Amino acid sequence: MTDVGEEMYGLVERLYPLCRSITGDGVRATLDIVGEYLPLQVHEVPTGTQVLDWTVPQEWNIRDAYIADSTGRRVVDFAASSLHVLGYSVPVARTMPLSELRAHLHTLPDQPNWVPYRTSYYKPEWGFCLAQETLDALPDGEYEVRIDSTLADGHLTYAEHVVPGQVADEVIVSCHTCHPSLANDNLAGIAVATFLARALAEQTPYYTYRFIYAPGTIGAITWLAHNAERVDRVKHGLVLACAGDSGQLTYKQSRRGDAEIDRVLRHVLAASERPHQVNEFTPYGYDERQYCSPGFNLGVGSLTRTPYAGYPEYHTSADNLDYVSPTAMADTLAVCREAFAVLDRNRRYLNLSPYGEPQLGRRGLYDALGGRSDTKQAQMAMLWVLNLSDGEHSLLDVAERSGLPFDTVAGAAGALHEAGLIKT
């Protein structure tokens, strides 16, 4: 997994300098790069489009921004970091005293050398974000303030990638594309989603997997509005974010709490013996709250490492390329693959010989286990699968009740199905 971790880190490095927001050319440039790794279907939704209770806003683009002192030296420069400008700032070209400028400056006094990430999507405003130590060093005087941006009718851009499955029922994997230079939130999530899609494409999955790359909140709402008539195909889902830091894995359950994806992630994390945490659903965080809104109530959970706003570097310049690692991203990817391997094979079977225990020996089922190191486990798995194949219990139920590994249970079910003793 080290190689794939390095590849994911390389994708994060490429995406990191781009200025992203909920709309604009930065989102398109991001999707262009992701599109080099897997084919994307890109959707452009015009400004003014009604999407559920929201309206697609004007498109924001920015070319340059700075604060310059009386000598012309740029003391704050958008070219150095896209975090330096308040997201969605309206254009401004003025000269003003520091006393007036202060009302438009955002800092983190408790972390004086970090630059905060701030936005003003739905209220016309302008501003700059800078380190408190930079602000403290500015002398009184006149400053040139320039934000070369546009807010104009345009589009909201989102993209999808579909891995075809054996059935039309879907699993959605969603990540947000609206954050600028923040490596963990959510470039690591974009990278893990991209390489998860590539891994699934090398298989023949049971479910169809739909990967959604969209700006936070408004993007997920737009996707739901455009897919309302077919959203009943979505049987499971996972939102990926904060996927590259050194913290333990954290799974936030769906609104339902007992959705199959919730059970699968709880099982996989516990069975893996990784340090982890499982949290109840709250209507705050990432886009799981849109997919889990009561009208849709989809079985969509959220997988992170350190969760939303749970680390000091969150939404600051300290969430940089040093904060994420190939190892952590590879571990997040591995858990996703393990979880979807369970989800993809979790069936309910019906025992076709339910009166008494069928004779396994004459069907060669016991002989087929000869020489295996887990022969006794495999035999017990067959007995458990036969006993609980009543059309009501899934293989995950069998694994949890028996205490046997899911892979062993699924293997037993495959052998029994091939022998004609159970059916789906």
C-alpha cells in the first residue's frame, strides 16, 4: 500500500496550489486533474437554477489580490496562498488607512503564525486572511487594497464517475471540491475517493458505485435535486473527508443509525483492531447531512480520520502538505476497500435443505477444506450459514453471531451456493 499512498500524496500535491470555491475555474481545474486519473462526467448547472430550497449562486473567479504598503511591497499576497483572500470576495481597488482596513482582516490570535480559511458565499463582502504576527508587524499608514475578482452569472460545476456493477442498485461515495489549499480537508478525501474508484474498476463489483465530486452543501443539494427521481437506487453511501492525517479512523453513522453501511463499518473497524471511534449522527458536518436529510434519509455515513473541526489545524494554513501522509491515506483507502468488500458480498440466503442438517461429506464440501489452516472455522461457517439462511439473516448477521471472520463466512456461503444447498 506504500506505492498507492505515494500516488495519492502526489495527487494532493498537484491539487494543493489551486484556488477552489463552491464555483469557478478552480473547481474545473481540480476536476481536470482528477480526470487524468479516471474518466469524469462533468455537469455545469447555471446560475439561478432552483435546487431544492436553494438557488445556484453566481460564479466566483479570482485572478489576483494583495495588500501593499506605501513602498509597493505586498504584505499580503494571494499569489503566495489562496487562503489569503476571503472566499467569494467582491472586487475592490482602494487605498485606505490600516485603521479602516482592520475591519476586513481575519486572523487567529491564538495561533499567531497560521492563516485562517474564511468565506462569505451568500453575503457580498470582501476581506483578507493573514497571520496575526503579520498583522502585528504592520505599521499605521495607508495601504493599497486590490482584489481582482468577478462575481457573474455562470455555473456550478460537479462531476461523477460510475463503476458499473452487476446490479443497478448504487453505492455513492461523495467528497467535496470547494476548499482551497487545505490538504486534509478535503484534498486527501478527493485522493482516496479517486484511488478507491480505480481499485473497484479492476473488479466486477456487485453494486454500481457512483463517485460524486461536488462543492460542499450546495453541490450535494444540487446533485440530490438533479437525481431526485432515481435516488431510490442509492442503497448505501459514504462521505469521505479528512482522510490523510495521523489521527485514528472515525466513522459517523447515518441518520438511521442501523443502515447496512453503519453495520459494515462498525464490523470492519472492530475486526481490523485498528484504533477507531464510531460516532452517532448529528445534522452538522459534511454532506452526509444532505444525503441524510429526512426527505431522502439515505443510508450514508461519513468516514474521516480526525473528524470535522477536531484538530487545531482545521481550516488553517497549517492543514498543509506536511499535515497529511501517504501512510494515513493508504490506511483510509484500505478500510474503504475492506468495507466495500463486505458490503458487496453481504447477501441473504435461503437454505434449500432446511429439514435437518444436509450431508456435507457426500457433496465433497468437507473434502474441499482438506489442508486448510482454518478447516475447523470453515466447517463451522458452513453450519452457521446453513442454519441462518432463512431469508432473514445476512452474512454479516452470521459473522457477528458466530464470531467468525466475514471472509470465512462469505467463502462458506459461496461453496454452499455452488453445491446447490442455498440460494439468494
